[in-house]
Amino acid sequence: MKDMLYVLGCRGSVPRSGAGFEKYGGATSCYALRLGGRLLLVDAGSGMLRLDELLRPGEKEADLFLTHAHADHILGLPMCRAAFDPTFCFHVYLKRRAGLDGKAQLNRFLQPPVWPVDVDGLAARFVFSELPEDALLPGEAPLRARSMEAVHPGGCSVLRFDCAGKSVVFASDCSVLPGNEEALCAFARDADLLLIDGQYSPSEASAKHGFGHNSWSHAAAFGKACGAKKTLLIHHDPYHTDEELDKAAEEVRAISETAGLAYEGETTEL
């Protein structure tokens, strides 16, 4: 079986639809990774409703790594079909934040009056674990999962997966700043694939300091600096149309020939 990345949703902040938002898609953050015989999901935004497209006959479990519990990264979870399947199991990894474990964080959103049922009201089985800083997950080939904290309001985890000589890094909702750039670069060094937040134009980024996102130009330059073989910019701003993102892609390619903008439905072989 080939190791693959699937972009199920790469929009940031809120979902978007309609004319002008078809090429790059409007579903929020959700990525699927088949690596070392495992199905890994990173974030559970509205793109998670596309999970059915990837599940193989009889496949009944997945590892779900949540970078953080902001609504745009979890709102697809209670409506994906697997969540209604009592024979399906999600192994959920999420860092404790604000004194709350992973289940408690999800239940801040999944409870009346915001949502009809909490996690226990969903049919699927959910097994929660603290997101590891460094752990080996068993499988066809041992998979090393690592995390580090990013600069983002409320916190966010940057993730790295290494298996059988292949490496993928997710750095969504992550401000790359002088104080953390060296450590982030070391964490992402020589990744086969880097997915990194590039939500803003350069002018927008300067006006939104502290929002926890990068400009697309800064993100592309970071990917080049850390030696990533391929860089995909993610978490596109909900106001940026396909035309605007096409122009951003041109700017990004001028910075790094191995960088581009992710789009919903994209697949990448590792």
C-alpha cells in the first residue's frame, strides 16, 4: 500500500462556499495520512465529512490527532458518518489545555445548547490520550509521533510523524516568530512534506499580529529554510477567493519552487 496524504479540508477559521471558493475548497482543517499501515487523521474540521471517501471495506479505527480544540478544527467530528457507527473507534490525541483533558475540551463545544449531544452521545467509541511529545505507535512499521507547542491564542500543537524513512510535519495555526523559528525549523528539518499555516497576505499579517497565523510568503520561506522537500500552505483565509489564492501561489513559487497552496481533495504520495 502506498503512503499518502489526503487534504480533506484546508480552509481556516470558518467554512466557506459558493462561487470563488471551488478550486481550493471551503471545508475547514482535516487531513488524512496513510503511513506505515495506519490511518492518521489530523484535525476534525468540516473536511472530516469526506472521511467516507477514504475508509476501506471493514476499516473500523483511526488515530485522530487534534492540534487544538478551536471550533474550525473539530466541527466536523460529530457529523462524520463514522461517529454514528458503534463499531468504529477513534483513538484521540489532544494536549491538555486550560486544565482540561481532551474529552473535556471537546465537550465544551459538544454540549447543549451549542450541540445536542456530548462525546458520550455519539455512537462511535472514543479513546482519549494525552498528545505525546515523543512516542512510538505500533503497526506494520513503527511510527514515531512527536509534538511541540506553537504560538497561537490558547495554544496549538505542531506535529511530526516519521515512519520507514518518511516524514510529515503539520504546523497549522502556528506563528513563526524570531523567538521560536529556530526550534520549529529544527523540528521540521528535512521533512518529506511540510504543511504550514499561510493564512494571510504579507500586508494582512502585519495588521493581525498576535492572531496566530503566518503570511504565505513567510511560510514558504520557512519551508525552504528548514529543507522540506515539499511545502503545502494551509489554513486559507475564509475571505480569500480562488483568484486571490492563485496570485498567492505565484508569489509562493517565486520564493520556493517546492512550495504551493493546498487544495481540498488534493492527494500527495510520500
